[in-house]
Amino acid sequence: MPIVHIELLEGRTQEQKDAMVKDVTDAISKHTGAPKENVHIIISDMEKGNYAVGGVTKK
């Protein structure tokens, strides 16, 4: 049972996340042989102020 955890900065639409989940599920199934119904995906949306690069938070 593959489990995929994806962390994103907030701002994607539900339609974008749905399309991403489909593509990721297809890729995991193709490359591992796991049935699609066994692929679990967890999406974590982060507020931009909770993410930083090079000492600077994203806003």
C-alpha cells in the first residue's frame, strides 16, 4: 500500500489538486504495480507564512 505525502503552499484549486492526485496515482501504480485503489495520498496545504527559503518567509 503506497502512501504519498504531498506538501503544497496554499492557493491551488480543488480541481488542480484532483488532477494532481489522479496523475500521481497513475504514476505510482504504473511504476510499483500497486493497484490504484491501494494508493493513498495525503495533501498538506501550508500557509505561505509558514514556509521559508533562504531565511525569508513566503508571503
